[in-house]
Amino acid sequence: MKRLLYEKMESMFHLIDHDYEETGALEMLLYKLARGNTFQMRVVGMDAMKEFRAENPDCAITFKPNHLSEADFILLSLLFRENGLRLLIEGGANLFIDHIDIFRDLLPKFVDRGLKDQLGDHRLSVAQYLQKRGAFKVFRNPVTISQDQGHELKLGRKEILSLTRAYRYHLVKQKEMYATFPGYSSVKSGFLDILKKDEVKTGRSYTGKIDGFHHLPFQMDMEASIESGVDLYMAEVNIAYEQVMEDENFSRLIRMREAGVNPEEIYLQDMGYIIDQFINDTKKGHLSIKIAEPKKIDVVNLKESFLDRKMKSAAQRVAAEAYDRMLAMQPVFPANIFFSAFDPLFNRLPVRVMKEKIDDLRDRLRQLRWGREKRLVDLHYVTGYNDQLITAEEIINRTFDIFNTSERRTAALDGDTFVVYNKDVAQQYRNHVIHFFEPKK
């Protein structure tokens, strides 16, 4: 990035900048209690990451997670903080709301109305809270921002890209550890897909399926490493939920968007639902966070003339490899197998046929080596005490423990057939592992 352009963009960092603060003991305790109330957590790779960072303090590290829930930000931030590591996390600009207050609005509305009096004069907007917890903002669409004294600042796509590139350079130059969410999903639009146009949705997946990692965040990382002279390492992160907190809320969010509801109202509904899920004492299942071994991003061959011609293709290759490694880390939960046994329309399935199909999937997963590195599939959650895969009967029982309860009936047994009542939710859990069963493209 040319110096004059960087200096111009640097003067705009206040629009997106993080303001990292240490978390107090009480807040950490409340977060841990909420997480423990919600999930049984398994973490893989954190000890190795702590050791790597201690041995390599003079490099930058970028983390590339999948993105299935708005809780990803909370869970990653908490995990790194309790392990004594500073992590900055990218957040969409729609989350940084200035006029919704944590103490005055969110907590009294979604936790307990009595908190409004208890919290007194405490004030902290959603935007301020995210920034103080290490979030930096990314704009995804052109925007007009109100400035002091009534001035307006217009950011088009070109300015947004330049600002994001400059800030990425800043993070790498400062040898930070930072996470960006490069996933996207392609959604067919138009009645019965007649138009066959691909709409690309970046960020959190509402369907449980991520179609790839976009190359542009990786390209910005590589450019920043070259221009700053700082070594950059990358670690993929797989965050997997036995039950995604918002799984039943996604359809409501989509209807609100289609109805033209104000985006901030949609976010308030979204965040309120997540807070409610965290504090409700209902069984939510397992949470898996797996962090890959950091690998240095090699930019040596890009430090030459005709850089632009080679940079995009190199970034596409790095993004594809990172996506493959992230998917390979995906663990399989009982519900993934159960919902994968249905046909694409989730038609009724007799008990006998269900058990036969589950057995077929079990056999396939047991033998499968997937991805470029031909890794064995992570079957931790479907393996019994005797190191054998649990039976079809056990897989059904464990699925029903979460998805057929008094609070939710995603699936049920009707006579001698299994029926799915909420196909959108069922599809999410099939999509989490669909790459293990699809032909490799």
C-alpha cells in the first residue's frame, strides 16, 4: 500500500478500530458460568497455540474460523482470554450499534427487568463493548457515516477495501493475533431458481453449510506481510455445535429481512435470542473448538515484479487449502448422522430403514479419510467407552435428547416412522457434515 494512501486511511481508523481492554474477574466468571450452563466444551489445540506464541512473539498470527453462530465471537474471545492470549476479532459493521446500551437496554430486556435499577448509571453501548473486547469493524457495503458538526463521510466499495487493507497492514505490523471470518455461502435466488443467479452471503451461515473461504481476506493478509516485513502465520479454527444456539431463530431473521425490518431491530432480536439461550437452563449439548497448528504463509515468491498478477492466484490457493483443513477438523455428532439418513426432502422414514441407513453411514465414516491430507474423520462424539462407534439405537436416543424435548420438536417418532417437523433446522445439521458424503468437486 502506498504511503500516502495508508496515511489517508490511517486517519479513518477511528471508524473501525478496536480498543482492547482486559476483562474483569466478575465478567469472566459470569461468562464461564453461562458457557458451562449452555455447553459441554472440548478444546483441541489451545495448549500448542500457547506454546507456539510463547516461542514466536515477533510474528503475527491470523485465525480463520468457520462461522455458524453469533456466539462464535463470545466463545473465541473468552477462550483466548482465559488462556492469557490477546486475540482481536473482526465483526460486521451491523453489530456495532451506538444507541443500544448493554446496561440500560439489553440486560434489563433479556435477562431481568430489575437489573435496570440495579445497574444504576452504568452505560456502555453495544459498539463500545465490542471494541473494548477486541473487536474491529469491517464494512461490507457502501455506507454514509455521520461525523462531528453534522458532516457526513461516504465510504464506497473502493474506500472500504482501502481502509480494510490499511487496517490489516496495521494489525500485522503490530504483530497481533487476529481472527477474520472468510466463509461465504451461495444461495440461489428467484422463484424456483428460474434465474439461476448466485447470491453470495458472507459471514455467519444460516443453513449450516459454508461453500468456501473467500480469497480476498487471505490476499490482504499476504499483502500486509509483504509490506510490513513481519512473518505471518495462519491457523484454521473449527467451531462445531451439537446444537447451534440460533438454529430455530434463523428462519425468523430471514422473514424479518424479507419484510424490510430495520437491521438494528433484527440484530436486537438476534442478540436477545442468544442471551436467552445462554441463561436458560435447558440442555444444549456439546461444543467443540479445534485450533490447527499455525503454518507460515509463504510470501517469498511474491516479492518481485508483477506482484498483482500472482497475488490473487496465490491467495486463492491458500484460501482453498485453509477451507479444506477447517472442514477436515469437523467432528460428527449423533444428530449429524440421524438427519443425514433422511432423503433430501426429509420424508418419513420407517424405524427399520432408519437404523439400516445409520449403520451404512457409520460404516462409511469409520473408514473415511477426507481432504487433501486424507485425515480420519473426528468420531469422538459417536464413540463409546470401548472405542467402538455407538449403535444406531444410541445415535437416535442422543439425537432425541436434544431435538425431541418439551422445548423443541425438530423430529419425532410417529407410530413406526420417524418424521421431521422443522426441516430448516434438520438441514443445518446435515449440512455440517455434508462434505463427508458428497463427491469431491
